Amino acid sequence: MLRIIVGSHNPVKKDAVLRAFNFVFPDEKFEISTHDAPSGVSDQPQSFLETKRGSYNRAVACKQQYPDANFYVGLEGGNEKIDNEYWMSAWFSVLDKDGKLGQAQAQAVKLPSAMNKLLDQGLELGFVCDQVLGGENNKQKGGTIAKLTDGKVTRVDYYMQGMVIALATFVRPDLY
């Protein structure tokens, strides 16, 4: 049984990670635990680079806390303002016990302009989503992506795809 430590207690992130590992490695069995890993970046990262750094920091913090696990995962969602438009994305960092790193970025998605004023204040996207698009605690449910796609894509779906891509390093170690 391979042990995975996820740097978040968010059930959406845990579910996405487990689904991705099971999809990529269908013949393996996994035990997954969550850890309150610090991102070392803003609560709401304001650039894709800051978001990437936060995901990496979370994976490293997990590895430092639980050195006997097989994989350590950091997921971080963030925004970037480009030409007066906000775009959301997420970064995924996966470290193995030997320190090999796999990373990926989720698709960048343009956010509705109705969110700009609150996002300009540096508020977290989850809160802004609740305020502008309706609902409560969306970030631990379908997420902003589910609100934008009328439920066609959930936050688990969105994160799972990014996780699968981050695992490419371990699927094709001959290339990395």
C-alpha cells in the first residue's frame, strides 16, 4: 500500500488526488492522509507563479512532516489579472519519497467581470464566488468552476485532470 500525504484538509482536494492516483496507477492501492501544510504564499495567490510556489511549498511541508510516505501533494488555487481580466487556475506539485518532482497547471479560466471589484481587494476566490455567483462554501463543494459551467465540470474534475498531468513524471520516468 502506497501512502499519499495531501497538504490540505479540503475534501475536494483529497478526493481529486485519490481519484487521479487511482486512475494513473490502477493496479496500486493507496492510503491517503491530509495535513495542514502551509503554502508560504498569500491566502489568495495573485499570480500563477505565486500559485505554483504555494503548491510546491505545501508538498515540501508534507514531506518534512511525514518522511516515511511515498508521495506528497500540494495543490494551490490562485488568480492572475491579465489586461484587466481575472483568470483562475491551480497548480499541482507531487514529490515522491526520493524527491522527484512532478508539476502541472490547470487550465486558466476567465472569471466574470462582476467578480473584479472583490478580487481587486485580494479576497479569496471561494468567498467571492459565494458572494457573486451564489451558494455557500463553494470551495469545498463544486467550486467556482462548477458555478461557471452550470455543474458540467466540478472542482474535483478540474483538479483531477491537473493531478493526472502532474503525475506524468512518474508515469514516464524515462522522460523526466
